[in-house]
Amino acid sequence: MTLTAYNNVTVPPFMYGTAWKKEATTRLVLMAVEAGFTAIDTANQLIHYDEALVGEALLALAAKGTTRERLFLQTKFTPANGQDHRTPYDVTANVATQVAQSFASSLAHLHTDYLDSYVLHGPYGRRGLAPEDWEVWAAFEQLYESRQVRMIGISNVSAEQLRLLCEKAKHKPFVVQNRCYAAFGWDKEVRDICHTHHILYQGFSLLTANREVFTEAAVRAIAAKHGMGLAQVVFRFAMQVGMLPLTGTTDPEHMKEDLQSDRFTLSPEDVQCIETVGLS
Ligand SMILES: NC(=O)c1ccc[n+]([C@@H]2O[C@H](COP(=O)([O-])OP(=O)(O)OC[C@H]3O[C@@H](n4cnc5c(N)ncnc54)[C@H](OP(=O)(O)O)[C@@H]3O)[C@@H](O)[C@H]2O)c1
């Protein structure tokens, strides 16, 4: 199964996230691809990610015959307020130059000449879109039009910001990547906007942000009924409501389990139960 963006680019249904892996990044990316993941998420932001170590894994995979085209690579431009002193661009340069420098260094880290998806890690402010956000977006649109990236997107975006971007951008986002809280209907408002605009919604922290969901008797009963684990039920729910889930597991058994989340089907009642479980 694959997902399709509104420009017809196909995207794998599950993504392996590389945040917080530190020196284990290379080993874990290799393990994830060998387990069956074909989509990798990273960021050019050393506080949480190590893009160059993802690149080391890609070199090792290429040596074993995994071609670049078989993988879906997504990375992010992180504004200076989300970086530490190791910012991968000149912070005194204008925003377009910062994007160009960060993008060039991402290509070098990942040993590629194009990206499948390039994501703004987060808008510059919490409300509205700042002039800097529009400057980043214009630079992203140029990367898209020059075919250096196949899709552009935004992360950590509110419904208000996403509506604004969809209204005013020349190219609306192809991808949104957000933290997904059951307490907010699993980001229902943003997901609904994505649905309307045919934007692919990627959900992260599906497990870690929703630990209370796992203690709910109704959710445990759904898992027992299908003979599946709680993580698999949450990932399957995410897929059935149209999300592309991310997992950052470090455990080879969990990698297999997570990838097997598409091997069963939740009933409409199960989906309704999980979608609303955090709202009460
Ligand atoms: N855009 C952003 O700002 C942003 C922010 C955060 C994350 N992300 C992206 O999203 C990715 C995933 O982050 P995340 O927060 O969803 O994941 P995560 O924090 O890496 O956590 C996954 C957690 O779930 C556990 N887990 C996974 N599969 C499991 C299973 N089958 N059974 C039991 N436990 C399981 C993992 O434990 P084990 O290791 O023991 O399996 C881990 O504790 C990140 O790596 C990053 O790429 C993006």
C-alpha cells in the first residue's frame, strides 16, 4: 500500500523517524530499512537529529544494493530559533540564503541530489505566519519548481497557520507533520484541513503523547479482540483515518510489529471509539 500526494508522488504508508538516536542513528536506520521501512524522516538540526549519520546508513545500504530510488527521504529546514550553536547555515544571512545553505548541506549529508520531501520544521511564531515563514516558503517553492524536491511541507503547524498557507501560497503544502494528541481528537482540526486540500498528514508521538489511551479498557478490548498489540492498534487507527504514522522505535521486534500494523482492519466502531477516546 502507498499513499499519493496531490501531485501524484507516491509515499510509503509508514515512516521511520530518526530523532534522538544520536550515535546509534546509522545502526538503527540500517536496521529499520532491513526490517522493511522505506521512508526515513530526519532534520538538519543537531539538537535532536544527526542527518550525517543517516547519510552513513544510506551509503552502507547503497553498497548492499538499496538504490536511492527505493527510499523516500524527508528532511527539514529548522529555523535559527530551533537550533543551537551548530546551525547548518549563516544565521546572519537572509532567510532564502539560510534555506539554500541548509538544503545544500542536507543533500551532502544524505549523499543525494534530490529530496522526496522537504519540511519547514515549524513556523517562526505560534500565531499567524511571520514574514520569515513566507520567505522560507518562497524558497521551498523554488526548490520544488526546480525539481530538487518532490514535495514540500510544514511541521508543528496550527490549523490557523495551515489555513493561511493554503490560502496564500503558490504551492500549498503536500505534507503536514504534527504531534498527534488523542485529547485533541488526534489533531482533528488540522487533519480535516489536510483532507480538504489533499495534503498528506504525518502523525508523530502517536504512542508517546497518548500513554493514557493505552490504559483505556475500551482500547485494550479492541486490541484483545484483534489479537494485536496496543501500538499496532494505534498505528492501524492512524492509517485508517488517513494518516501516515511515524515511529521512532529502537527495538527490532517493535519495528516488525509496527510494520505489521496494516495486517488487520479495525471496524468503523473501533475507529470511532479510538478517535474519541481522549475527548472525554
Ligand atoms: N517535526 C517534529 O517536530 C518532530 C518532533 C518529534 C518527532 N518527530 C519525528 O517523529 C519520529 C517519531 O517520534 P515519536 O515521538 O513518534 O516516536 P518516539 O518518541 O521515537 O517513540 C516511539 C516510542 O514508542 C515505543 N514503541 C514503538 N513501537 C512500539 C511497539 N510496537 N511496542 C511498544 N513500544 C513501541 C518506542 O520504544 P522502543 O524504542 O522500545 O520500541 C518509543 O518509546 C521522530 O523520530 C522524528 O522523526 C518530529
